[in-house]
Amino acid sequence: MAKGEFTSTEERKFTMTDKVIIRRLLEYARPYTMRFILVLLLMIVTVLLGLLEPFIIGESIDILSSDNIDVQKFIIYLIVFGLSIIVTAFVTFYQVIILQRIGQSIIYNIREEVFTHLENQDINYLNSKPTGTLVTRVTNDTNTLNQMYTSVIISVIRNVLMLLGIVTAMAIINYRKTGDFKLTLIAMAVMPFVMVASIVFRRFSRKAYRLVRKRLAAVNAFLSEHLSGMKIIQIFNQEERKFKEFDSKNNDLKKAYMQQLFIFGIYRPTVYLFYIGAMILIYYFGGIQAIAGVLTVGFLVTFVQYIRRFFEPIQQLAEQFNVLQAAFASSERIFGILDDLPEVIDSLDAISLENMKGEIEFKNVWFSYLDGEWILKDVSFKVKALESVAFVGATGAGKTTILSLIVRNYDIQKGQILIDGIDIKKIKISSLRSFIGQMLQEVFMFSGTIATNIKLREDSITDVEMIESAKYVNADKFIDKLDNKYEELVRERGNNFSSGQRQLLSFSRTLVHKPSVMILDEATANIDTETEQLIQESLKKMMSIGTMLIVAHRLSTIQHVDQIIVLHKGEIIEKGNHQALLKQKGMYYDLYKLQYQEKNL
């Protein structure tokens, strides 16, 4: 399955019943109930005025075709007709304004809910979902819902009221003129066929819309991933192959849209065909009665006007049903995101820390990303407050996993992790992470300025504190050379700065937030020699600030730490400082010797 599409398990979550979807969507509209009631009252006014107009037209024709024209009555009808048009225009205007405000408010709330939910998701979930797919949920799918709230819901109610009103009006004037409902029943003869066509259309259009949303998400996911990696695509001359992949996904999306249009293209002409059939029946049977003198020409015109207006809402319902199906398909996707609860959550008795000393202990910790594939096996160690500890070992030994577990990116299966003697599962995640600063190998920079990237728009951090943190980690040495200093613009992902410069900014960002525990995961990898010396100086200074945990392949960067823990296949095989481990002549000695030889080649 292509990246960006959903597995069969996920797909089953996106098959909610209409009843469930409607109930959940109406929950978002509940705070605006009074405004919806106001819109409903305004709508009733427009429906009644709409029903009055055909009657006035028919009566006016009868007046003008009689031998003795009642001019006064005709003028009254004309005035009423004009007023009804003016009132309808004003009422419709206010109805649209109110609905648009309601719709935008609801969509605003849904977007915020989805984004907040994603913010609180665990790392494992976010890593498993293509970014483009999640972006589609927050943008495209919520925009689709906007049409439903601003036009479809109220319009559907209006059209249903209009249909009921027209049938009632036709029955009344029919009975008043002829004493029976014959002409009304003839006009309604096509309705069973319209209902069958609508049921069939509903079934096929729902499937088509689901397919469109699925393939649109796949295209967005592909674009998000490959635009970010375009440099690699160009380096390896893969443009043509990637174009073919995109062309395939784009073609699939086009086919889904064409299928959707084909279904709607069949339904609307079918309904129009039934409308023509009803008109033919009315003209035939009504014409016979008009010729016989049973009905007046004005009455027949009124009846034909009602039939025309009867099928207008049906045609509109078809279009609105089209939008409704799109909204339902988008709703399934949005609710699918909201129903995916994070696996790592606060316990009911979780506490907030007032401060953190930085003492860390692992007690017989077992952890696996996949069942049965243990990454850490019975790992135990203790880090004292303000102590610096480095984790070394081959790729896949579990070094980075240990750091991820400390900040509860994942929860362990067995054992216990303590900070200051408290199980981290008993500490609120937000509180735990507020005392821990992380500096990763790949530094993420946000679009903005150097200042906003260091402060992360935290208002409590002053410019003085920001500048001091930059000086402390030697970031000021390149910042001061920039034209705009701390107001220098940062492009997307910080691509206008070198890896070393981004890393120094990361150090400054971490330091200015005053962490009690600092985590460095390969923070010195891929750095030039000059920048590495600056980073080395920064590390030595930072070790005195709080507890420091370091993962590094360059053993030269960790020679001064208090303790080095050597991991192999998820188990601790050696512990001690640099000199002690060299004397043991174990795995650490071999690694150090290998790097020393490589350095002198």
C-alpha cells in the first residue's frame, strides 16, 4: 500500500453510519442553537412568501383574462408581489450572513480541536502518519465541513419545508377548485421514481466521495514527503521516476473525481426527466379540464408554477446531497483522527513538579517498539543529579531509545523509570518535559527569526536572557556577524544556516529555558572541526548547569563525562569513566581504538 493511504484496519474506522456522523456534527452546532433557530424563523418567512408568489401570479392572470377587470384587486396583488420579493431579498441576506458566521466559528473550533489533539499525540502515532495526510485533515476536510454548516443543513431544512408547503398548497387550491385531489395526485405520481433514484445515488456517491478523500490524502502525503526530499531526488537523478509515481497517484485521484462526477451527472438529468414527465402530465390532464371550463388558465399557471418550484428543491437537494456526502466522507476522516487516542497519557493521580533535581534511575527496564522484539533488556542504571553520563554502542543498541523513554515519548513494558525518586508515570507529561531540554542531531528550525527560534515565542524570556544563552554556548560568534543579528530571518527548516550553526542555536534554545536535565542525541554529528570546538566548549560549560545525558559516536566528545554506559543489543555491558573503561580493554576500548586509528589515517 502506498504511503499516505490507510490500512484496512484504519479504513474500517472510516465507515461510520450517517446517524453517528450527524449526531457528532450537531454537537459542534449546539452552542449556536439560538442563532440556528433565528435562521429557521427567517427561513419560514421566505418559504411562506415563496408559496404566495405562484398564487398571486395565477390570480392576476385570471383577473386580467376576465371580462370585467378588477383594477384595484390587481394593484393590491401587484403591491403584495413586489413587497414579497423585497422582503425575501432582505431576509435571505441576513440569513446568509448569520449562517456564514456560525459556519466559520464551528470550523474554527474543529480546526483547533484537531490541531490540539495532534499536538498531544504521542511520537509513535505522529511517526506512523504521513504529514500530508494530517495536513489534509486539518485543512481540506475542515473546509468541506464549512459548506455543510453554512449552506447544506439549513438549505435541506428549507427545501423540505418548501416541498411540504408546495404539496399542501397544491392540495388546497386543487380541492377548492375541483372538490378533489386528482391533479395533485397526478403531479405526485413521479415521486416514487425520484425516491428510488435518490437512494441509488446516495449509495454510489458515498463510496465515490470516500475514494476521493482517500486518494487526495495520498497525493498530499506524497507531495509533503517528496518536496521535503527534493534535494535527494535531484542528487540521485530520480526526477523521472518520482514524476511517474506522482503521475500514477494524480491519475488515480482524477479517476476518483471523474467517477464522482459521472454518478452526479447521471442523477441530475434523471431527476430533470421526471420533472418533465410531471409537467407533461399536468399540461395534459389540466389542459383537458381547462378546455372543459372546469379549471381557469390562472389556476393551471399556478399549478404549473408550483410543480416547477417543487422540483427546484429536489434538484437542489441533489446538489446539497453531493456536498453532504463530501462532508460525511471528510467527517469520517476527521473523527478517525480525533478517535485515535494517544497511548502515552497522564495517569489520574499524576502530579506536577515544582522543581527537579535531575536524579534519574532505570530499574530493570524492558522495552520494545513491536511485540517480542526487545530493544532494551533488563536495563538498570542510576544517574546522580548534576552528573554527566554518556551512552555509547553500535547502531541499534538502544541509546536513543533510553533518551526517548526518559521524556515519555513511549511507555516501557516492564520495569520502572524514576526521576528524583518518582516514577515518571506518576508525573504529568507536560510537567516532566518542562524540566528537560533536548538537543537532537537534526535540529528543526521554524520559519521566523533567530530570536523566535531561541525563545520559541515564550513571552517570559527576555532579550537579555536570550543573548546571554547565545553567548554561553558560543552561538553569538556567528549571530553577531549577521546583518540583522537576532532578527535575522530563518527560512524553512533553517536551510540558510549550516548544521553547526543550527546546532548552536539548538543549544541556546535549550539553555534559555533553564532545564534541569539536558539530553544530547548525536548533537555533535556531521559538524565541521571549527564548529565542533565551539560545541565542545559549550558542552563543558553546560555540564555544570544540570544533569546531562549524551549519546555520541565521537568518543572524543565524551571523555570528560562522569560516567559512560556501554550498550550492546539492548543490554548494558560496561560502565565507568573514560580512563576506567580503557583499562578494562573491553568493547569501549575497541571502539576508542578504532576511532583513534581512523583519525590518524
